[in-house]
Amino acid sequence: MKAKFNAIDFIIILVIAAIIAVGSYYLVSTMGGGTSGKSAGGNVKATFEIEFANKEEYLTEMPKIGDKVTVGVKEKMPATVTDVRIVPAETVAYDLNQGTAQWQEIPGKYDIYVTMEADAVDTGKQININNSPIRVGDSDAVRSKGWAGYGFVTQLNVSE
């Protein structure tokens, strides 16, 4: 028996193809598959903060506003220090007898928050500095003349 292909079969195939195309377009547009924002693909200023946790007191005096730094080991993202914030380091202390937990300072240890600014590119999906992505939560090495550290990106802001 030979299969017959008629006009109704052709219309059904066209309707199914149209439904798939509309559904795909809808999914891509609602899930951020395209570029979002007017700065996508353009040059922007990235301001980001890296936390250096549980450091000794002498290290708190090393990062200075205006220092030229290189972020990353392989990536080599150039940036400039714009702010340095120092707070006493804390840890969670558990009291097993009472079943409680509370924050407690660590004697002689400090958390150093270094804010940096760099020229970047917003691709619509990520922020790149010197063709390398930077994201909140990334761990990065930071080097400058006279000091270096390893910490996590805690904030990332973009402006045009």
C-alpha cells in the first residue's frame, strides 16, 4: 500500500511548524535569550567589590584608594581601587548547652572589602573585563605593587 500525501496533510504540517516556531520564540524571549537593556554589547564601567576574609591587622593598611590592580591569575583584568572598607572578622559561635548560635568577633582578624572600578563590556549575558567574565561569587586573585590577596566578588554594579 502506497502512502498518499494530500493538501490536508500539508496544512497540518504547516500548523505544527508554526506552533513550534511561536513557542520557541516565546521561550527565548521570556528566558532572556536575547540582549536585554540598552547597554548590551556596549562599553560600561564595572564597579565590583572583593572580600578578603579573616586577614591580619597589618594587611588592612596595604590596599589604598587609587592603587592599580590586576584581578585574576590567567585573566589579567586591570582595575583601580576606589574604596577600602575594613570590619572586624566574625564567626558563628555555638552554645551546645543552650542550643543557640550567635556571631562573635575573631580577635586580631579583619575582613577587608576592596571596591574596584574597571572598563568593561556588557554582552547582554555577562560582564567582561579585558575579554574575561566577572561574576558575583567568583573567587579571584588580586595583585598590586606591595600587596596581593585572594577573595570573592561580593558586589558587581554596571553604569554607562
